[in-house]
Amino acid sequence: MTEIQALQNAADKIGLTVHEKWQEDKRKTLKKYFAQKGQVTVSPVLDYENLNHFLLGWIIAKQQD
């Protein structure tokens, strides 16, 4: 399973879509991602680990409803 697939699996639980941030600088090897709900971006551009924490926090907050 790739990073983006793992993030998307978590995002599916709360109705979000995960996209990979395209980078022109080839020296940077760390991939970055962001989450959207429809056309609205709901997260900052983050690496895998931090976006995973963001999504898990959102899932926990949604369960409090």
C-alpha cells in the first residue's frame, strides 16, 4: 500500500479527498499531501506522518458528534 492510498483510506471515513502536492524542485524527496472537501482545501500541505495525524484528529472529532 502506498502512502497516498493509506491517507485516502483514512480520509474516506470523513468524506475527504487526499492529493499529492506537486513539487518542481527535484532535490526534495519528501512527498507532501493535502486534503480537500469538494473544492475547499481543509488542511495545510503536510508530509505523510503529519497529514495522518491531522486526519486522525478529524476522525476523532467527528466521532464526538
